[in-house]
Amino acid sequence: MNEAFPKQLRIRDSATIDGLFQRGKRISGKNVYVIYRPSEKVRLGVICGRRLGNAVRRNYVKRILREICRKNKSCFGRFEVLLIAQPSIHDSSYEDICKEVVMLAGRLK
């Protein structure tokens, strides 16, 4: 199985992000907020707001979430998924965040 996470599978353009915010469904967890909608293929995006801290902390959280998505992209089905990190994510371990993201991915319908 190819575990790469190429740029074609990332949500990077603002039009897609705005569309997800306007027409997407939402699921909330302790550390991650998920906005999603059906799509032809899985596409994933990560957002970290300034409430999470300085650029170093935000980039660290984004790297962690992208890695979790890369390793578990089969869990996301055929959806465009936007993961929004919550400030409580700094208090959680990698394993806790991974379990939460996989659990939230299982709730997508």
C-alpha cells in the first residue's frame, strides 16, 4: 500500500475551503474539529489558527495531523475533509490525537 500524501490529495485552495465551511457537515472532538463533504476521492486539509500559539507550535501540530492523515487516509472514504486543530491539542499525546482522528473519520457519513 502506498502511504504517500501527494499534493493532489491536499486541500490547499481557498475556494474549496470556503465551500467546505459553507456546505460541509461538522463533527467535533476534544482536540480536532472536522468539516467534511462527499467527493470523488479523498482530499484532506489541515487548519491551525493563531490561538494555538506561535508559528513553530502551529507547524508542529500541522505536521502531526498530516502524518496521522497520511497513515490513515483509507479511513476517510470518499470525502473532502478539513481538520481544524483546537487549542487543547497541545495537552494531548500523539496516540490520543491519532485515536481521536480515526474515531472522527469513522463517524463520517
